Amino acid sequence: MTFTDIDYDKFRALRVTRVAARLEQLIGDEANDELTPEQLFLTAVDDALEDRRAHKVDKLIRAAGLPIPEANVAEIDYRGINPVRMKRYAAHDWAADPTNLLVISPTGGGKTYLACAIGIAACHNGHAVTYARMDSLARQLVITRADGIAHQKLLNDLSNTDLLIIDDFLTVGIDSDAASDLFAILANREHRLPTMIASQTGPAHWVAELPDRVAADSIVNRLANNARTINLGQIDMRRQRQDQARTTDGYWE
């Protein structure tokens, strides 16, 4: 059986083109000769839905801007991280739980990979994720201030994404304008949507780094008082992965 161009025009009008294309493939495969029309149709529907879901996930991951798009929760083997806890983060409904997540470790501790892995898992669960490094985000906020509409859109986007990931949080200081925008974003997200912070330091240092003490207390309070924390300790994952690479065949330096 082969569908005609007229048939496909009808399918497009009904928005079932993927189902029709998959059904045609199934019918053309001799291995399916013993299946009933109903079985073939339901299989085509399931395959089309899975294809649509995979396309949506790919789109969410691309839109998130994650620097390690191949990061995977299943591959995290850091000492001190409970695998059961990581599975919970991988399956977490971020849009329904506004609890923040703080990932703390010194440089090289693997916090960026961990944040990306959790972000990708969130995308697979259908959540909109936005990743930003703090220094880059601060520059973007300052630049868009020249255009009131663009600036407000950026604030709205960051306020409303299901999971906001801010990496290298306050590794370097930010100016008062960026701090003011950060306060607005976190205030808008409070009790509605979670924010993930990946940082080399903890809340006490953040207060000292922010330019205005009152704003600093408000920002840190919103982040830390309703949060779970993953402390990665003192492991240098970059060095550990480099040491592991040296033991593999074909390694040279």
C-alpha cells in the first residue's frame, strides 16, 4: 500500500503526517504481515508520539544552552553522591516543586557536569530549562538595559523558565544593576519555580560579594532558605578524569 500526494495533503490537514508515514513503513515491512490493521495503526501512533517527544526533548536541550549537552545523570560517579538521590533529581518535577538546589564544590569538582546532567534530565521530563554562567548573565543583563523591551523580556524569560541554572555563581563580583536584576528574578521565582546554583562558595561568601548588603541579604535568603544542597567536597574531577584517561589504550601526551 502506498499513500498518494492527495492522501498526504489530507494527513497534513489533520496533522497526522507522521502517523501516516510510519504506518506506510510498517505496512511495507513483510515482518508485519501477520499483524492486524488495528495493531499496525496503534504501533504507528505510538512510534509517532515517541518521535514527537524526542523532537521536543531535543528542542528543549538546545534551547537550554547547556555547555555539556551530553551530560548524563547515570554516568555520575562522584564519591559522596547517593545514586538513589541522583535518580530522584533525574525524575524530579521541577515545575511543581519550587525548592532550590545548591551545588557546592571547589573548582574542578564536577559541579558544571552535574548541573548539566540534572538539566538534561529535566528536559527529558518536558521541563523548560535555562542555563547561564553568572558572569555572562550579568553582562547580558547590563547590555539589554539599553533596550527596555529586550531587558524586560530577558527578566520575564529568566523568571518563568521551569528550572533556572546559574553556574559559577559569584565567582567574580557583579555591579549593583546586575544585583538588582538578580533580586527581581529571584523574587519573581520565589515560591513558584526552582533555581539551581552551582558555586565554589556558599551563602556566607555570596553576601560579602554582593555590592549592597540589604539586597545581598534578600538574594541569599531567597536562594538558601528554601533549598536542598549537594556538597561535592574536595574532589578534583578534572584531575581524576585526566588520571583515568592516562590509563586507557592510545593515550599520549
